[in-house]
Amino acid sequence: MRGLGEGAAYIVTSNGVPVGELTPLRSHRFVRAEAALAIFAPAPPVDLDLLRADLDAVASQDLEPRG
């Protein structure tokens, strides 16, 4: 538990086979809406069609599981 508190992550195994992972909880930080809007105000606009095309080019949309 001390390691988790210090930011360490652990793989949990069963008979040598990884079955899970223990990771520290992230602290939630509240950011006021006004502050978030001010931070992103100078960001360039996003072309959603171009974004979708880029995502489709690198990520398969097939329903079949990858394996």
C-alpha cells in the first residue's frame, strides 16, 4: 500500500499469469469552467471531418475483436 501511495503500479498474477493491475488512484482536481474556457480559447478550431478521417485511418472500425 505504501508503494501505491507513492505512485507505484503492480501487476497481479495467478500462478504466474497476469490477471490484473493495481494502480494508484488519481487525485481529482476541480477546474472552474471559466478557467478551462480561458485555457482553450486560443486553441485552433477542430475540423471534425478531418479528425474523423485521421482516426479512421489509424483505428479499425470493424466489429470483430482484434486478436
